[in-house]
Amino acid sequence: MTTRRLSLTTLAALLVASSLAQSQLIRAQAASPTPLVYTVSFPEPASKTFTVDVAVPTDGRASVDLMMAIWSPGFYGLQNYADRVTAFSATAPDGAALTVTKPTPSRWTVATGGLPTFTFSYTLSAPRLSNLSNGVTESGAVIIGPSTYVTLVDQTDRPADVTLRLPPTWTGSMTSLDSAPDGRPNHYVAPDYDVLADSPILAGADLTTTAFTVGGIQHYWTYLGQAEWDGARVAAAITPLIEEHIRFWGGLPYQKYVFLNIVTAGRGGSGVEHLNSVAITGGGREPADQTARFRNAVFLSHEYFHAMNVKRLRPVELGPFDYEHAPVTTGLWVGEGLTSYFGDLLAARAGLGSPEDYLAVCSRHITDLQTKQPGRLVQTLEQSSAQMFERIPSDQKVDYYVKGPVVGLVLDAHIRRATNGQRSMDDVMRLERERWSGARGYTGAEFNATVSDAAGFDVEPLLHTLIATTEEIDYTEMLDWFGLRFKTGDPAAAWTLEVRPDATSAQRQHFADLLAHTKK
Ligand SMILES: [Zn+2]
């Protein structure tokens, strides 16, 4: 366990947390309808299935429509989770069967006969442990909300109550959901479907959690499965990273945060961000060298930056979530692209990598864009986001994970140069947060106007070129401001950044300022 406190930022963190708690309380008091009560059971883990019984209040309606999500916030692809419901039925409180029909692939209609409540029961296929959908083995389970919880079509603001019935050999479960007031293990509550769906749960025989405090807030590093990298060592390694993010945003937006790690053999790491947690699939091994260490740091930093950018500051089209229709937004260059830009930057600022490590990561983004993304000349960054659910040939599209962070760097240099280092993309994200975080989110036009407001001059011409055209990116200004150049060599193979040997002291200072601890 590692405990470090930040006296200057604790107050800000508490202020953010307490106002959040208050708003949740007000919401709960105003609404408080009867919750949906879910019981999740694992009668035959070897079959890679599990069952869910949900007690559904009807409010006296003769017919009730239920649905399952077709996509997950944070994982931008059509999933049609109802395909994995292998059996379903509905019963009255006295055990009598009720008629269930399936009017669409992801909906069920239950004829209630006017009963005040009924139970909808279903079996879910859960073939593989991963952070993308449900998995069950004889020793553990991953429960991903949108693929697990059938809910009322028209009442997703209803609270939920979840009890896990675990096999006797399993030791427990971990999630960012609040424990139920009765304090029973494996019993959780959520104020609404959004929070329920956005809070994965790990459970099993081999579950280990390390708790650590940063900024006065509890964080947890949890493994499902055997991991070589000791949780206490991970906590010590990532505490400076979280502290850097606190400096960036001025506080923490949650009261609890969980890193949920699913240990899998032989597969590379990936993460999916959630409201108060991240679900990571990875090998559970400590990075072998500094290059791997920094790559892991920027990966975690990206996921963690999402706790604000996407989860609490998001494009207007992404929320309130419509789980039955895929969203269309131009904003993923911000949500994913700028998350990568700041993920890299804050990992370097936290001291987890050297300036050379940071340049290596930037070089990789630019090389990928200039040598592996011919679609950059076909599709704009905004189109790339808006067409995220479409199947487009790889040479006809540009990846917002690749071009996004490059745009972040070029924009940052532009703003720093025009303001002689007085303003930066830090100021942009902070003003965006101030103006647009919350339930509604920002439109593309609002986000763009705020970039110029934060910079103090009209950034629109360059911003438009970068996100709304397929013009090649001009790196001249960025290289000049930071005193960098591309190493000579084949531009079809690599675009490798290095500090110019003849960089002036002013240029060296600009680069040092970029990587210095975030200023308040
Ligand atoms: Zn992401």
C-alpha cells in the first residue's frame, strides 16, 4: 500500500467530490423510484455462461418493454449484445410463467397482466475474459454492464441493485459501484442505468486488490488472475502520474477509482475507460525496460485522462447515452486524439519518462501518420470520428488515435508561439472543462470557439486545416518553437524527432516548459 497526500490539491479534490456527491444526493431524493433488482449467478462456470434474474417494477402497466444495449460507451463498434442471451423467460411473483415476445433483436416485451412486478430471467454466453464483454471461467468472471443488464426501455434513470451469487471457491468481487447500504459482500447499488452500465465488475477465486490514496481519494489496483507485477509496486509507480493529472485538472472528479486488470496470457494490453474505473486486459507483467515502462505509463495515462475527457467532458452527441442507436459525433479527435496527446504529455511531466522517451512516442505517432495512414489524404479527422461505426477500407480512412495526438502537438506549439508561451493547450482543456463538463457536453462549434477563447486569439484557421481538411500537416512551426528537427533518413520509413544541435536557449526552454510539471 502506498499513501501519499497532496496538501495543496486535497482541498480542490474534496470540493469537486463534495459537489458531485451533493448533486447525486439531490438527484436520488428527487427521483427514488423502485429500483431494478438484479441477481447475477454462476451455476455452471465451466459452461462459460451465467444467469441474471431481474425484478422489474411495472408501475401497473399491462405490457413492459425491456432492452439490451447494442454498443458500449468507450468501445466504438456495434456489438448487438442481445445475441449472447441464450435463454430468457418471465415469471410472476407466484412463479407463473408470463408471455414474452421479442419484437426486435435487442428488445423483449413482457405481458404482465397488470402485476406490480415480475422477474425476467436470462442466460448469457460469456466465452472469453476480456475488457470488452462478459467472460466466465471456472475461477473468475468479467461482467461488462451493457452486455449484462437488461433494462426498461423508457426508464433508464431508475436506480439498480445488484447481488452477485458467486461459486463457493470464489473469494469476492471488485468494482467502482457503491456497496449497498446493508454492507453485504458482492451487493452493489447504482443511481441509474448509466452508472450501472459504466461500472464493470471482476469476481473470482484469484482476485487481489491494492488500495492506495492519492489526493485524499482512495484508488484501487485490482488483478483478476495471477500477475507478476506486485500491486504495491504498481501503486508506487503510478502515484506520480495521478498527481500530475491532479495538477492538470485542479482536483479529482470522483470519490473512488479502480484499475480493474484482467490478466490474460499472450495478449497485448488494452483498456476501456469507465466513469470511475478502467478495465484493462494485459499480461500483468512489469515492463522489462525503460521504453516499455514509458509505453505502459502513456497507456495508463491515456485511460486515466478519460476520467475527465470523455467521461465528464464529452461531445454532446455521446450523452445522454442512447444504448439502442450508435452515436455519430465529430468529437472523437478530442475524446480520443487529445486524450492521447495529454496522456503522453502528463506521463512525461510526471517524470515517468525522459524528454527522449517523450520524443520517441511523438515520433511514433508522426511516423504512423505519415507512413502507414494513406487515408489521411482521403478522410478528415472529423470524418474519421463521425464514421467510427462504419466499415471503411483501411487506406481510405485516418485513425483519430494516430492523427489526434499529432494535431494536439501542432496546435499546442501554435498557441504557445502566438502567445510567446503565455497560453497553451493546457489552458484550452481547462476552459473546455469549465464550460462544457456535465450532462450536456459540447458541440463541435462550441469546442472550437473555446479553443480560441482559451488561446486569446483566433485559432480557427489552423484548427480547421487540421481537423476538417485532408491537407498534409505542416510541422514547421512546431519544430521551430520547440527547437526540434526530423532526423535525416527515408521519410517513407520514419519521422524521428530530435532536438536540433543548434537549438537556441529559448527553443530549449520552450521544450523544457512543455515537459515541466503542470502549472496550476
Ligand atoms: Zn481512449
